[in-house]
Amino acid sequence: ATIGNMSPEYGATCGFFPVDAETLRYLTATGRPAAQVELVEQYCRAQDLFREDGTRDPEFSDLLTLDLRSVEASLAGPRRPQDRVPLAEVKNSLEQAFGEQFPSGRKAKERMDWESAASGETARPPADAAPVDPRPKSAVVALNGHRSELTHGSVVIAAITSCTNTSNPSVMLGAGLLARNAVERGLTVAPYVKTSLAPGSRAVVDYLRRADLLRYLEALHFDLVGFGCTTCIGNSGPLPEPVAEAVDENGLVVAAVLSGNRNFEGRIHPQVRASYLASPPLVVAFALAATVDIDLRTEPLGRDSSGRPVYLADIWPTSEDVQKTVAGAIDSDIFKETYEHIFDGEERWAALNVPTGALWEWDDASTYLREPPFVRGIAAEPPAVRDISGARVLVMVGDSVTTDHISPAGSIAPGSPAAKYLTDHGIDRRDFNSYGSRRGNHEVMVRGTFANVRLRNELVPGVEGGWTRHFPDEEGMTIYDAAVRYQDEGVPLIVITGKEYGTGSSRDWAAKGVSLLGVRAVIAESYERIHRSNLVG
């Protein structure tokens, strides 16, 4: 499931694995009725989709081989899920990604001065400035009665989150076993590490509890925060205030380690520049280490109650331990009991007033669901393609601009056009929620287009975020405000970009939002295939 879910990142429409005996065993173990399992097997055999020893290999246009002996413990990051980092190289990857010149290299005051003046008639982006010295910095923060030192590479978010690998019992129980071993050795998690447990299934909590492992995760503060997308879609919530202030004031490149499957820039948290994808056991390990500036193969995670160093190898569960725990903790009853009432919901869900009728009744007062303009008056035939003349460039970016850069899914930054819209509609800052949760409101989503805090628009060199210049006066302003002004002036817009434009999640708003801004064409050296079809369609 994890490999299939990552197919856009490696350029495929889908990832397919043939049905085999292990598939049938999984269906049985997760509580599917015997008749359904039998039907799956018979259908797949009849369609030549079932694979077993002796099955003829399909004919492929290309064949790749993998020597399983070459597989090693790895993470992905710190800015893209396709960038594999062997465990031994994580320590060096941070410096390689951010060492030459931090994207925050421009002095914070210069940028804030320009942003605060961007609405003025003569506002201009600041001239190029020397980058901040990239050598390690540090800041001391006080949390829960403890004083801790934050540096480049400090882990401030460690999340076992609800993407597909939390549906794998072996890695979830493996994380619990590692937590048990760590607690028994006296290891703890630093107070500045924001930890969370958000599996994709309620059954995970049941089998962790049955294996008596949930309490060890909780002892390391991996407390259950819910079920569903959390940190992997930018819903980790704010960092503790002392941590957030230390990061901003000192320009620290801090890290998140999560068991999600996407970590594009600005997606996980606006103040966290480095994000690494890892298995659930490694998430726990890096939470204990509290830094990615470490080689977990050779350096200790911490020290036990006697002051002796504890290494990852000392607490890593054996394959036999994991297999024995899986066998003892999981049976079909867990899944049957979990999903028997899955659609009932809790009291507040059951109390919701559900409208009736064949068509949805739009509520003009809603800030979550609004009727978008592109569904009104749709003609039977698409309009004819028209020439574009007198266009201006709204955004000019480089290579590997992802759909997360184009249409963020994470938190809505205070002071942004989307935040102003919500504030004007009576929404308190604490209730802004995220772009992902408000994707049913085009007014929010169009204001969030190109609003990623890590976007680097070459029209405003040295400045990060959703900023641009309006031409011909060259006034600095937000991309949304510039687009509105251009629309008032009747000026069509274009976007110029480099290679691999639109990689990442096949997010529909990355095409719809750009269109609503008034962009008539995206000129790129190359496009991600799925996003290109979204732009055309």
C-alpha cells in the first residue's frame, strides 16, 4: 500500500501488486467474510490476476531488478519524498541541503520591513544581502521546568501519523517494542520534541493495547491524538511558543521526523525546514535522539539511568520479537469489532443535522463550502482556445515546483490573504484550520494559491513566500493581490517555470487555483504528467 500510494512521486499512475496467497491471508486476518475471500480468489484466478509459484511472468515494456541484499535502513528527505537518505547519511544530509546558504539567509528584519510595507506605493523588495552564517547556532528554551538547547537539526516534531505504513502491524508493533525497550533502559524524550500518535485505523490502538505496548509509547509522549491525516498534511498544530520563538529569532533549521509519505517544502510545518519520512520505529528512535544531526549506527541515542550510553542496536527489536508479537496480538476479531460500528460515529457526529434532497443547498455564510464559479453555467462544449496577448508574468520559479508549492495543504499563516478573508468573515485565528480542511471554499483556496511559505518567486529574488511584483510599476505585493489587480486591469497572466512542474500529489486545486488567479498559460521546460492533464482539463 505504501509503494502504491507513492506512485505520483516515481512518475506512475498507480503501483500494482498481483493478488497472491498472502493477500488472501491478509483479508482473512482483517475480518473479511470467508465468502468474500473465496470470491476474490476465484475471480482473480479466472482473470489470470492471481500469482503463485509457477505463474507465467507478465510481459513488460521495461524491467527493473532489485537485489534485496542491497536494501538498507533509510529515510527520505529533507525536502522531497523521492530523495532517499541512508540512515548513516542523515547527519550529512542536513548540511548538504541547507549548508551553502539557508533560504532564510536574508536578515529577518529586512524581509519583515519589506512585507509590512508591501502595501505602500513605493514598496520594493530589499537588495540582495549576504546570507546568514550557516555554522551551527543554538538557543536555550525552557519547557515544563526543563532547560534544553535547540540547534540546527533539533527534532521538534516526531509523529507516527496516519499514512499507509501505519496500516502495517509489524512496523507499528515494532515501534511499540522499541518504545518498551527504551523505557526499560530509562530513556526519555526531550521536552521540545512534539510527539503524537495518529494511526489510520482504530484497530491499531486495539492491538497495541492487547500487546501491552501502548503504555510504553505513551510513556514517551506518543499519545493518541486521533485517527486520520494529521502531521503528514500539516495538521500538527503550533510548536510550543518558546520553541517557535527560538526557531524564528535564531534562524534555526529544525527538523520533523514522521511516518507519513510526503514531506514537500512547507507542508509539514511552516517553521520546520527539514522533514524526514521514516518508519514508525525510526520515528521513535529520532524522538529519543532529539536531533537528526546524528549517526544512529555509531552514536548513542542517550544514556540510561546509570549514565551508560544506549545505542539504537541496543533497543531495536529482533525480527523474532516482532513476529511473535504480531502473532499474539492480532486476529480477525479485532478488525470485526472495530469496523462493525465504523459508520455509527460518536454522539456529536450522530447529532449533526443532515440535509435531504437530491442537490446540495449552498450556504453563502459558510466558510467551508461555497459554490465555486467554475461549476456555474458549464457549456456542453468547451470554449475555443483564444490567443493570449499583453500578458504579464505573475510567478517565475525554478525546477521541481510541487503541487504543495502551488496549492498548500497545511496551516493558514496569519496575515496571509486567506487569513484576512477568514478574519473578515468573523473567524478567530484559532479556528483558521488548514487549507486542506477548507478545500471546499474557493475563496480560501484561490488566496492560498502560490502561498507556500517556501515558494521562491524569481520576480522577488531573496524573498520566500507568496510574494511578487506588479508590473509595470514593480510594486511589491502578495501574489493574490497582484492577480486581483491584473484582473481589474484586464491583463491575462502566465507562469514561467523550469523542469518537473507540478510533481507530488495530484492535487486538483493546484490547477483550479491557478486558473482562478487569471493565469492563462503555464510555460515550463517539463511537466509532471498527471498535473499537466489537470492543467489542460
